[in-house]
Amino acid sequence: MKLLRFGAKGQEKPGVVDKEGRIRDLSGIVADIDGHVLAHELDTIRAADWSTLPEVPADTRLGACVGKVGKFICIGLNYSDHAAETGAEVPSEPVIFNKWTSAISGPNDDVEIPRGSHKTDWEIELGVVIGKGGRYIDEADAMEHVAGFCVINDVSEREFQLERGGTWDKGKGCDTFGPMGPWLVTRDEIADPHNLAMWLEVDGKRYQDGNSRTMIFRIPEIVSYLSRFMSLQPGDVISTGTPPGVGLGQTPPVYLKAGQVIRLGIEGLGEQTQHVVQAK
């Protein structure tokens, strides 16, 4: 299934994409696309007659594909070719940082360059959404805890992240720095999440053109590893790293400017389009 959330910011309703590619309103079936629904009500959605549900106009705004996200966890330097372009050593264990949930936005909402920023960057990432909670999860069982996958743009301010002291988090969690969606695609629809084409363009120029097969730490290992340090809960989102082609890795580096347009997508998971604006 392709699950989504649509409507005005803060008032999103749950939806599903039917076999003809139309959005259907699920609000008569479930309250939201959130942790509770992912843990307990996916079969209810599957069993519903989608043809009887209200059709949503194609031009309706899409919100983030998951609501009420508890944790937005990210894995850094998780693609061997991206680590190389940044001059970083390949990590021996997953590098963990956080994006604040206030960074989450819809897949086509504007990306804001923060006040004082000169180095706002892009990162196409494969998002993993938890559907079954747990702690100390065995790697062999880890995929059973995954509800599905989505596209994430891990927007990053490199000066805030790397040059201002402390951890990476303050360069990662600015408002609008976590576009998510358009859909949450359930696990059963993705045959191999470790072989998905991933791409990102700025003003029509393709900077990132990679594949999830170059991940260093794969999804079962990431889920198991994270669960040693925190309980994972339904609705938590894990952003699993980016392939090469970020602005920081260009020679010389290239960063986003107001007025530009970002387009990005992952095979089978849909596309995002964001206009870049200056934060007021």
C-alpha cells in the first residue's frame, strides 16, 4: 500500500493511493497514518473497499506521510561513496544523530534557508518507518519491525553542523529540514530496499544519482543496533544515509540559494519537489 496524509498543515487526513493512482480519503476508516495505525490497523485498511472512499483532488497538498512521529533518527556516513567524497573514514559502527520532529514537513513544502545560513545542503535518503516496537531486537527479526519506507530529504546546514562546535544535531534539525513522503510504501511492496535507485536535482542539474546497495550498514543491522540504545516505537522514522553528490562534496562546494528548486526521488517510493526560500 501507498499510505499518505493530505490537507492543510496541522489538519492532515489519512489517505491511500488506489490501483488507478487516485488518492482516497481514509478518515472514515482510521484516524491518521501514525504509530497506532501502523502497529494495529494496516489490515483494516487493506480490507476496506477503497472504491467507495471519497476521492481527493490531485492538486491537494500532501503532508509528511507519517504523523505524530516520536523519534526522527538519522544514520550518518552510511554510504561508502558518500564517506569518500566528504573525506571521512568509513565508520566501524553506525553514526547516530537526530533531526527534531519540528523539522518534519510535507514532501513538496518549501525548504527554508535559516537566518545566518550560507551552507544549506541537500541529501536524498531512504526512510524506514517502524511499525512494531521493541528493544534489543535480533537482526534476523528486524524487518518484522518495519512498517514501510519513504523518501526523505535530509536538508543540512553544514556550518551549523560542522563548524560551530558540539554535535551534528543543530545543523540537521532546523524547521523544514525534514521533507518526508509523498507516501509511506508498506514493506510488502518493496522487494529489496537495498537495491533502489536514488536521485536528486537542483534546478534541473542532477547532483545525486546513487543506489541503496552502497549502504555500509543495512536496514536490519541499523534497526537492531539502534534498539540496543533506545526502545523503537511504532511511528519512529529512521533516515538511513545518503549516496554521493551532496553540495559539500562538490569542487568547490555548492549550496542552496533562495529561488532554487529541488527535485528528488527513490525508485518505487515516489518523488518530492521543494522550492527554496529564505526564512523570515
